Amino acid sequence: MDIQRSAAQPSTAPTAIRREDYSPPAWEVPQIALDFALDPADTRVRAALTVTRSSPHDMPLVLDGAGQMPLSVKVDGVAVNDWRIEGEQLVVPLTGDHHVVETEVSIAPESNTQLMGLYASGGNLCTQCEAEGFRRITWFPDRPDVLSVYRVRMTADRRRYPVLLANGDPVASGENDDGTHWAEWHDPFPKPSYLFALVAGDLAVNASTFTTMSGREVRLGIWVRAADLAKTDHALHALKLSMAWDERVYGREYDLDVFNIVAVDDFNFGAMENKGLNIFNSRYILADPDTATDYDYDAVAAVVAHEYFHNWSGNRITCRDWFQLSLKEGFTVYRDQCFSADQGSAAVKRIEDVRGLRASQFPEDSGPLAHPVRPESYIEISNFYTATIYNKGAELIRMMATMLGPVRFRAATDLYFDRFDGTAATCEDFVACMEEAGGIDLSQFRLWYSQAGTPRVSAGLSHEPGGGRAELRLAQHVPATPGQSVKQPMLLPLKVRLFGAETGRPLTDERLILLDQVAETITFESVTERPVLSINRGFSAPIVVESDRTAEDLAFLSAHDDDPFARYEAMQQLMLDTLVAGTIHGEVKGQAVIDAVTRTLEAEGLELAFLAEAVLLPSENFIGDQLVTVDPDAIHAARETLRTQLGRALLPTWRRLYAELAQGRYVYSPEAKGRRRLRNVALGYIAASGAEDAAALAFAQFEAADNMTDRQAALTTLVSSDAPEREDALAHFHARYAGNGLVLDKWFQTQALSSRSDTGAVVERLAQHPDFTLANPNRARALLGAFGVNQRAFNAADGSGYRFLAEQLIALDRLNPQTAAKLLPPLGRWRRFDAKRSGLMRAELVRIVETPGLSKDLFEQASKSLD
Ligand code: PHE
Ligand code: ZN
């Protein structure tokens, strides 16, 4: 039989997969045995699938495969030749209800640049299967609702690949006399193919144990290249904290005897929750004070927790189909957010999460790529690992937790884990458990899963001075999104409280208002003085609030609100109003902000990390998101002006803080992190003031720092300046960290984020730097991803930024479609800009779409962005 090797990319126009077309698998695969003869150029994969007809039907067995062809097919031990290839599927006719189907393929991990399936990274071999990578390894029904028990045997060169790992528990290993060795692993828990993993490499381990709540001892291992072993303690510690936290907070215990994590340098996402064998982007494992910032330390702990928590929310209960992705991701993000909140300041964690949501999810929800938390269709599922699925999905879980309260929420998650353990479930299954154990009706709440777009709530408070009564008029509006022009009103849980303008004291308790109508009026009795509205406290709903609060009201709340998030939010709104007005009118009236910042810095009892967040101005992008037409230069000018005003007006305060907050030897603790953060914010404002010694101060900090947080902060300050120290610092930094990929990423990223006017040209030059490569996703993201969010540089009026990004993405698409597609969204903001910029952006999108041989990934993102 003559079979063409199927091309990596489809030549015909890609078709959409629809949620409504779901049907259960025709064949189950209760068991699979895999045998790998590992070799970078020619790995032989033999698979034996025990298959069972799932219901009376006469359909053949259909297996997915991509980029390989079967070398042989056997049924019940006998070679057959009545199979056929249809598109990317292998169709095997079967007569009985139970068979063993065996295939053998050859794959070449060393030439796998997509980093999906089996690939090489830093001389080691590893796998990435979510969402559809397993089909690049062997023929299989590669869908999450087919659950199998895996037995894996690996044979590999003993010296090159001394360590052989797979899911589950190791069962046997040995040596052959041809220089190879072998190992066998068995995972007793049935799992979908996207959770399969193996690693073969020359790795060292940071090993430890954890005793679970029922007294079982689990062997933990974090595997990295030997030189990195000293940087794994933080991750190991975070893993143990996560294991204990999931027992304490959700009653969930780990279930295998071994839990391994492997760090690799080439990875498309953050990390992967493969059963018993997590594989991580090394940036979320490796941390020491000299190379990782406080932000990096926090991210390592959060991602370690996230992947660990997936063992229950993802692995024990998985997703029926990829439309249900938020079932595992939204819930698991919510879980990791709560974990992180418990490790330090819950208030600051909430502020960071909302900042992140506004920076990534809100723009997505108001742009051409908007989609519901449970999408209706996709062309390429990899494009749906989005802020909407993850972060808005987490907000949905949080809203349900808020409405249920802690006790009923825990009862509801217990019910969910109990009822769906060992199955592939849906978002609906989860909501039904919340409803049942919570004793509430969530019919209308379900719209959060199906309606895209960020709801907008307008809030107006009125008060009759004599009558003692206040009325809060609320109205909601959900904007149209692609494919959804008409929306229904949603159920919005809004935490609200009133404060007295004269006394500064609360006038009411905190109330949870469930807004479920288009418009509603809420009445408050015995309101004895003019009330000021604190609304959406704790960011209880992921919405935009438009209120009639004055600058004085906002300043008042920023000083008196007892909810730290609301307090932060009032300041942000005051800053935002000032900056939007400044952008439009070309004059920045900063006095109210200056007064509010002064008062906040003088207030008693606030955490330093909170202060640092509270006094930071909203980003240029976020200001742009408030405007009908984004004028990047005017926004930049307004923001810089306010920064300078704040810098000058409070210069003595910034200097005092800078001096007082200096610390001795580096320690990593919530307190020490807060000091560093506020001190570096102070440094930024000293620089913004134009003080003559600012560059010298930053350079001195850069040179003296015993940790990356302070060094990177100083570098960031210098890189946006015209000071002569700028070049020096960049050169030192580069030389000092030669060969350290993760730190070089920072070197690229810091320059791409610079606010200088030559940043576009600098970035184009950096793309030619010998250390730049599109082959490594972290490096590509460090330069191109950062440039894409640098609003002023990317949107240069001549379109050079657009052209540069498009060229890079077309080149990157040939190597790694997933990573290219992830970096496209900045080009989709064209509707928000003036006609000239829109035209230039659209032209680049057209150029991308018309590129011959484009991947489905980039095609979907670019073509949807044009609509
Ligand atoms: N499932 C991974 C997570 O924990 C993300 C991921 C998706 C990783 C696809 C690799 C590929 O969020
Ligand atoms: Zn996840």
C-alpha cells in the first residue's frame, strides 16, 4: 500500500469543530501498552490497544495520528491490511466487540520544532500531549473522554539518557548488553491521552518525601540538569505546601507513590499536569535570589501548586471534550489563587489577579477573539488556552464560592469530587453540584458560561438628606461580541457597602446584592449622613463598574474603605479618570491624585506591598482600553506627566522611603518582598521626578544588589532613561548572565518594554542578536510578547511595529504554530485605533492570512482578528 506521509499542515481551509456535534466514543480503550525504542532521529513506538465496542454499532475503530504513518497494523496478533488512512485518521475495521490492536510508527523527536508530541529539549527527550499531541506519538483516539490504564516501556542509550521517567509508578528496569537500558512504568489510574508523559535524559534530582493525611509516604522528585539542582528548593517547598493545602482545604490527598516534576527549557506554555509526572517550563521551577525576582518566586509557587492541584481537578476528574476546558482550568486557577493568597497577603494577591485579568482577559473579551468560557466552536484547540478560559473561568468559580459561602462551597466540591471521580465531566456537571449542595438556583448564572463579553454595570447613589434613606440604582449591559449580538441580563454578585462622607465610618454592613435584572433599585434605610458607595468589593464580579462617584468620593474611599481591594480600586479609578481626561484634553490635573497618594503613604497599618500596588499608575494599555480611539502618544505623555508630578510633589517622601526600606542580606518573606517592592516603586518615582541623581542611584542599586528583584528594577529604570549608565547596565547584565537563558529572557524583555522613543528600532535590532532565537518559546515571548504590549512602541505611526511583528510571526509559524498564534492578538486591536493605524494593522493581518502553508493556529487567530 502506498501512503503519503501526511503533511504537517492542512492544505485546505481548516474547518471548525462544534460543541453541539459531541458524541461519545464508539470504542473504549481500557488499556494501552506502549513500547518506546528512544532515539532522537528515529524513535520506534509500538502501541497495543485493548479496545472495546462501547455500544451496539457497526463503526470501525478510528484512530488519530498526525505526522506519522503506520509501519504495521495487527489485530489480535495478526498483521492486517484492510485498514485505510482518511485525512489524519487510521480506520481499522473490526468484527468483534473486544480486540487488541497493535501499531508501530517511527517518529523523529529531534526535528520536532512544534514542541507537541515527543521532542528534544537541551539534549533530553520529553513529551507534551495536551491538547492533541499524543497523536504525534502514536495512533490513538486522542480525545479526553477515552480513559485508559497505561503501561509504558522505554529503551534508550544508557549514557545519553540515564534517567527514564513516565506516569505512575516505576515497576521494573534493567540493562541490555548493547549499551541501552530500559524501564517500565505503570499508571493504575485510567487517564486520557493528553495526560501521558515520558522523559528520557541526563538529569539530577532534588528528592524528598511527603507523608499524606492518611499516612502514606510519597517520594517527590524535581528533575533538572545537574547545574540547576541548587535552584529547585523553592519549587520543592511549594510542592509540599500545595500537597498539605489541598488536604486541608479540599480534603484531597495524593494518590500515587511517586510524584515527579521535570523542568525543560523549551516549552510552549507554563507547565503540564501529566499524571504523576509534571513537565514544566524551567522558568516556573528554577529560582535563586541571584536569578529570580520576587515575582518569579511567587510564579514558581503558584504554577507548582496549579499543576499539583490538577491531580484532582483535571486528572481524577477530567474534561469530556475540549469545550469543557474551563472545568479543569478555571477551577484549578481559582484553587491556585486561593493557595497563593494563603501564603502571604490575600489583599495584594487579589489586586495582582485583577490587574492581570484587566490586562489580558478584558481586552480579549472586548476584541475580535472574544469567546465564552465554554466556547461553541474552534478551529484549533490550542488557541483556546486563553485568559477567558483560565482567568475569567476562575472568576466564575469564585462567584459561585461567594454566593455559596465557604461551608456550602466545600460541600459542593466534595460532592463534585465524589460524584465524578474517574470520569470525564462537563462544566454543567460542576454547576449542578454547586446548585445541589449549595441549595441555590444557578439557572441564570449559567449564562456566564455561554455569553462572552464583560458586563458593564452603571451605579448611581442618591440620598434624601432629611429622610435617612439612600437609593442605589443599578443597571447592567453586556456588550455584543462576535457571533453574539443580543445578550440576556446576567446574575451578578455585587458586594456593596456605604460609608459616611462626614465621619468616614461605615453606614451599613457589607451586603451581597444579586443583580439579576437589567435595572434594579436597592434601598438602604437609616442612612444618617451623605453616603459614599463602595461597590464590587473584593472584585466580587468580573465586570466594569461605571459610577457617578466624584473625585472627592474616590479620594475618600481610597482613604477610608475597609475592603483593601475597594480601597485600591478607588485610587485606581481616580488615577484613571485623571489620565483619561489628561489624554483627551492634553493637560493633566494631578492634584487630587497627589493628595490621595500622599494620604495613602501616610496611613497607618497598611502593608508595604499594598502601598506599592496602590500608588502605581494604571498601564498605558489599560488607559487605552477606556478610550474609543487609542492615541498611544497622548496616553504616554499624560501618564508620564502624572508620574513626573507625583515624583516631584512627593520627592522627599520617595527619598525617605528609598532610604528607610533598604534591607540587609536578602531574605524571601512576605515582609521583605513588600519592602523591596515599595522601595523599587519609590526609585521609579525618583527617576520620574527628573532628579539629577536618579540614574546614579539606580546604577548604584544595580551594582550593589544581592538579588534579582533589585537588580532588575534598577535595570528597568535605567533602560527607560537617557542616562549614560543605561548602556553600561545592559552590558554588565548581559555579560554577567551569559549562558543563563532565563535571565537573558529578562534582558530582552526589559528592553522591549522600554518607554524610550527608539524602542521599536532597538527591538528590531535585538531580533538579529546572536542570543535571539525563535526556536525557544520563552525567548520569542520575551522579545515579541513584550513588544506587543508596549503600546506606544508597537503602535508607531508608520506601522513599523506591525510589520516587524507580522514578519516575525510568519517566520515563527513555520517552527512553532502554537507560540506564533499566542503572540498575534496585539494586531487584532485595529478597531481601537485611528484610520491610518487600523489600515496598516489590517494589511499585516491580511498578509499573514494569505501566507502559503500557514498553520491552522495562526490562520484562526489572524482571520478572526480581521472580522
Ligand atoms: N494544562 C496546562 C495547565 O496547567 C497548560 C498547558 C496546555 C500546557 C497545553 C501545555 C499545553 O494549565
Ligand atoms: Zn492548568
